[in-house]
Amino acid sequence: MKLGAQLFTVRQFTQTLDDFAETLKKTADIGYKVVQVSGTCPFDAEWLKEQLDKNGLECAITHTAQPKIYGETEKTIADHKIFGCNYIGIGSLGELYRHMDASEAFKEIYTEPARKIKDASMKLMYHNHGYEFIKTNGVTFLERLANSFTPDELGFTLDSYWVQYAGADPAEWVKKLSGRVDCVHAKDMKFTPDMKHEMAYVGEGNINFDRFLSACEDAGTKYVLVEQDDCQDRDPFFCLKKSYEYLTSMGLK
């Protein structure tokens, strides 16, 4: 498995092309060889390829705006091929789809794009938050999505923090989705003195990453991507570095 950085962590430093380029350099300087591109300013595919090559980086996966995925599927595929990325990711369904009928809406919208992406030897990936674990008649929203597509049409960028936040077991869900979790997000959760959950860099919280990473290895995960949406007013590059140090000490690289 390869270790990478989800650039959504440092999104405030990617809102101009100059800042984005500097952020890629700083991420590479920490030691990362892989990134996920998400939450950045607009960019041309050729520009991103040049910057990735310049810094010795690989783009494993993106989070791409949904209208581009279902409305400009062919162009989205072509752009990803330019910068060598085989996974096209959906970051969130958004408020509009946060109800159980959303699985049918999702299936209707994404069946054709998912098949086109598969036919291009790439894969559409869905990133979970907590609401996907709401159950109706004993079945979670996440399971409904999984049952609506074949494994080669839709994968899941399983997020360790959000699975735990929903009261589920990250390692067990990796096992349940074995063969569909080519990319995962490594994000820790800590419990604060004022009885709240907070996002934390990996190793600072209480998620069992030994079990999580072991399950990922068994499930065929290719990329473990560090993400921390909220760095609690700390420098997000510091948080990326701390997670990098912890995960490389566990044998990832």
C-alpha cells in the first residue's frame, strides 16, 4: 500500500495556482510521494501533470465536482488520463441527497458515468461521511449504494474517522467492502475533556490503526491517504507531517 496526502487538509493553501504549486512542493518535502487532489482552485490537466512530475508526486485519486462527472464524463476521463490518475472520486452527495431515497437517485444519475469510467479502465469512487450508516429496515445507505453497482463500477474511499463517528468499526467495514476500497482515508478521532469528538492527526486519537491497516492490506487497498478536515487551529502541514511520521513508523511508505 502507498501512503499519500489528501490535499483537502491544506485546501486554504491551494486556492491560487501559485499557492497550489507551493503546496505540492511542501507536501513532497514532508516525504509524501502520493496525493489526492481535492478542494483546490481550478486547474488544467496539463498544468497538474507538470507540477506532479516536478515534485515526484503521483495523483492517486481526485474529488471532482459532480456535474463534471455526470455532465462531462468523457472530458473528466481524458483529464485524469493526462495526469495519470485512475480513480475519480465523489467527495459528498451534499444536503440534497441526505435521505434514504438518495440511493435510487444516485443510481439513476451515475449508472452511465460509472460504466464509461469502468470502460476506460478507471473507477468511480464514493467517499463516505457519517450519514451513510443510517439504517432503514436494517440496511445502511452505504450498503444500498454498494448493492446498486458492481465492484468494478463503484468503489468506496472509506474514511476511518467518519465510520467511527457513526458508531461503526472501520476495520470491519473495510472487510465488508473488500475489493472495493482501493483508496481509504486515514483520519484519527480523539475524545476531548469537554466530551466531544475531534478530528486528529493519525496517532493522536483512539482509532485502532493496526487493525484498520491490516484489514486494508487484506482487502486489496492500494492507497492510504491522510486527511484531516479540521486541524484545530494548528498548521495543517504540521498535522500532515505528524500523520506521515506515525504511518511510516508502521511500515507505510
